[in-house]
Amino acid sequence: MYETKLRTHTCGELNGKNDGLNVILAGWVKKKRDHGEIVFIDLRDRYGVTQVIIEEGRGDLKEQVKNVRGEFVVRVFGIVRKRPSNMVNKDIKTGEIEVVANKIEILNESEVPPFEIKDELSVQEELRLKYRYLDLRRDTLKETIIARHKTIQSMRTFLSEKGFLEIETPVLTRNTPEGARDYLVPSRNHIGKFYSMAQSPQLYKQLLMVAGFDRYYQFARCFRDEDMRSDRQPEFTQIDIEMSFVDEEDVFKITEGLMKKVFHDVISYDLETPFLRLTYKEAMEKYGSDKPDLRFGCQINDITDMVKNCGFGVFENSDFTFAYNTKQLLSRKQIDEYNDIAKKYGLPGLFYLKYTDEELKGSIVKYLSEDVKHKLIEKLDIKNGDTLFLASGKWKRTLEALGACRRKTGNDFYIKDNEIKYKFLWVTEFPLFEWNEDEEKWEPCHHIFTMPRDEDIEYIESDPGRVHGKLYDLVCNGVEISSGSIRAFKKEIQERIMNVIGLSNEEAEKRFGFLIEGFKYGAPPHGGIAPGLDRLIMIMLNRDNIRDVIAFPKSLKASGIMEDSPSEVDEKRLTELGLKLIKKKGS
RNA sequence: GGGGUCGUAGUUCAGUUUUGGUUAGAACGCAGGCCUGUCACGCCUGAGGUCGCGAGUUCGAGUCUCGUCGGCCCCGCCA
């Protein structure tokens, strides 16, 4: 397959049809099994594993491989031989054959690796990260890296065929105070000033629309100096897409086509399109999340009116009361775990009801009239053996807390690891503005260049909370894969939006001057989306950790464990940059 | 910024609470030996420990207390 000077075949391609062929293989010793008179060596490379046999009577070869250990790099000259049927290894691609060694050459030795290179082994992640190049030899990790390549290839083909141009934009850019903290880069050419590493190519891609490149994409590396999570890295990759002369439907269609192709090409899975759509309000009220996992039910219900006058103070005095049925009989201990989650999300606590022996039970049941009980049983489809949770409070906080509980229910009971299904959906009609309680002002939900929905434009000044944007998120299995918007490309709308959030023209000019300037020269209507490549691959391969789909990821504290980054630098370099470190307290 | 959890042979863990107490165990790996069909090969023998780091309590600390570093998970944050 990939013949080179040092080999004729890879370790993953030989089979029964090659019986009798003279071959040269090169790879790593996965395992040596020494039986005395005969010796087996499993030789591994990127493509697979091939069994090499040193037969009886080859004392010369045995002497040579006497000191060969795991992970030595060797070259084997030999003849392919079909194995007797009872010795075929069905677990490996090359299991039909083995290579009878004539000559073995040690290309390089290896120290005993700090952990065994095999798939089943669980090793502390810190160690795996330190020796990432060894971890990458394991199939589980190797597969994600290969899938990542396939994903990128598939996307390039699709987008290129649809007329999109791949255009690169700067990583070193200027600081914009909104949004995520960015990484600052000093330069000795500009003492006292800093570049910012791009958080995303947002402004550049909009200017590419002004330039007339009406279909653009890019695999863009984005940098954000924020705290990590299992699905976040300080540097990550977006498939940044922007189109001119479009509305939401156009973006949906392209994105759906892209996802369909990628899932087909990479994991041979046929996605159904178009994707389901939920408005932000629906998603919140049914699932308690703006990125709901639709692989299971347990929908939330609004029971505010039902319990408003039941005589229980909490229900009577709260804005909203919501409930959902876990459809499971939960123990006291399990219920406590749910309570902890609710508290973490800012609720004083949860109420629960159990239905056993044809009877509702729980501390609050005494407040519920027969009529209310019946309504509850009907609305929440309560059957024997069900446990349900109720929570009261403000709309968003209460729903989000119940949403977190619902997520736990899903993880504990409904989402089976081995049964992968993909439930994509669009979440649409996000509010354009969000009221910041602390600072008592309106803030943009997405960014200030988002177009309001046509029918809401008249309320921008009079009722900002009612205005929804042409804003959309692509969600799959409870993960936000992507978000995007149609942009406010006209000066008049931009200014009205800036007025609401209290951003003066001068201030806007200072922060986004080059974009606003560009928009003066015939900005077309445009919009786009930017799916997160890493998260998409995570979802596709059913991994629960973003580090597993990145060759050299950072730790949760954003350190490079292998290369030990970030590092201190010489005083001399700092001086050159006009920088001086302030000593931390205590040091 | 906050909360949780983990840190003991090369690796994965037990031992830590009930009880602070002599030589800190196991499996895998590693080293030496034996073995003609294994593919998680098998059998025999052996080496291998700063119990993350630092202070404290104590006659005595892997075990208790405080601090600190690091991994992982979550809240805030991530327009």
C-alpha cells in the first residue's frame, strides 16, 4: 500500500492472497511471545498488526531478538504464509497470515515505556499527557486522530463543491474588550502594545463579505483565555463559515448538508435532515436547557397554575413551578443527589413526589387536593413506581436547575454508551438582549452585530427584552456544536442596538472601528455559522472528553503537560519587550 | 474566584474512616531461567517504594491537622 525504501508493505494489509510473497515490514514491537524453540513477534504500525514468526532452527534470529523488548523499532524480511485455519486470529485484519522471518534488523531501541501501550489499560491522564506520543500509539486515540482528518477532508470537499472559498485570516489581531478574555502577545516592535490572539475570525469574515467573497470558510484556530471544561480547550478549531445574500434558512440548509456528509463519510451514519427545530423558549420550558439532549424524554411541565393556590407557601409565592417525571423509582440517597444539583444551580432545593401503591407520596403531598393530584397524575403521566421532581422560583433559574436534574436522569437511566444515536436540532429565536442584574443594563446575548427578527425591530427601544435575534444554535445530544447568526449589516440597525446597550458611537468606533468603517462601503446582507470541530468529533465518536480528539491538548489548567508550557522566560526577553513582572504576594 | 475528588512500586489499585504501632501488599509490567503454535501464551525465580511536596501534633504519621503543588469533574466564566 505504502511501499518505501525500508518496507514493501504496511502491518495492516497482508492477507491470504499474499501467501508466499516476499515482504519487508517495519514497525514497533507490540509484543514478543517467546516459546523457546519458536518466537512470535506482533509488529505494529499505524495500519495494523502483523504476526511475525521465528521458526525452530533459526537460532541466529533468536539470538538477535533476545534483547528486543516492546516498542523497539524493527524491520523484518520474510515470507507471507497462510495460517492453518485453527490458528487464524479473527481479531486482527491480518489474522489470516503470518510472516516467517528470514532476517530481522533492529532500527532503534526503546526504553521500557512508562505505561503499557494497549487499549484496555486505564492510566492516569497526567501521565498519558506527558507521554502523549506513546498514548497516540494506542488504537482508541489513534482512531480519533484519523477520524479528525477524515472530517476535515470531507468538509473541504463539501464546501469547496458548494462554491465556498477557503481563506485564512490573522491569528495575531487586536484586542476587542467584549467577550472572552483573549491571549495577549507583546512584541519588541511595539513596546507597550499587545496583539490579541483571535478568539474567532468573526470580524474578518464579515469584512470578507464586504469584499465580495460571498461564500467563505476556514478551519480557524481560536484562542480563549477562559477556564476549561471537559468540552473546552484554550485553543480549539472552528469550521468558520459565512455567506452573503442569505437568511437563516440558507445557513440551516448548508449546515445540514455538511453534517449529513460528514457523518456519512466518517462513521457511515445517515443523518435525517432537515433537523428538528425548537425555539429557545420551547427548549427551556420543555428541557430546561438551551442545548437539550433529545435522546430521551422526561419533559418538563409548567404546573404553576395547578399549584398556585394549594396553600403551600413556596408554590404560592413563586413566579413559576415546574416539574418533570423521571419515570424511575429513586432511593432517598439518589434524591439527595438531585437536591445537590439543584442547589448548585442556585435553588434552595427540590421537592419530590413518589407514586407507589396507587398513591402519591412526599412531604408536600398534604398540600395537594385530590383535584390537583389527579391533574398532576394526568399531565405528568404518572404511573406506579415513578419519582418526580418539582421546583419553584424564577423562570430561567428554575428551569436550568431542573434541566440539570433531567440531564442526570438521562445519564443514569436512558443513555446507553453502546447505543449511539444522534439527535440534532436547531435552537432558534434567542433573545437579542439579556438584562444584566448586577450592572442594571442590557447586554447583547450573542454579539452586537446580530440582526433582530423583522417583526421585532420596532420594539428595539421600547421593549428590548421582547426582541429576538436571527440567532441559532446547532445542538446534538446535549452539546452545543455551533452557533451563528444573520448579521446586522446596516448602520441604522447597528446604531439602534448600540443605543440599547449603552455603547456610544465613539466607543463603538474605538472597539470595532475597522468593521464599522468597512460596513460603510456596501456591506451585503450576510450571515454564518461556526461549528466547533473538536466537539463535533467528540459527539460523532461518542467520546466524553475533548482532549481525546486533539493530538496535543492542554490540561484543565491550560498547561501543556508534555512540553511544560507555559514557561518562564529570561529577564532579557522581558526587558526587550518592555515588560516587568510584578511579584505575586507570598513569593 | 468557588465547590468536589484523586495523588502509595514503572502502571492500575488495596492499606488511610471502625484502630496512628515491627518487615507497606496484590495484579500487570520489568529482569533472569524453562517452554514447538502463541496471539491477555504458560511455568519458576527475582528486583523494584522520598506513600505528591512542606510544616505541625505525637514516644511514633501512608494513616490525624494545616498549608502547598498537580490531574480530573462541576459552578461562575466562555459576546
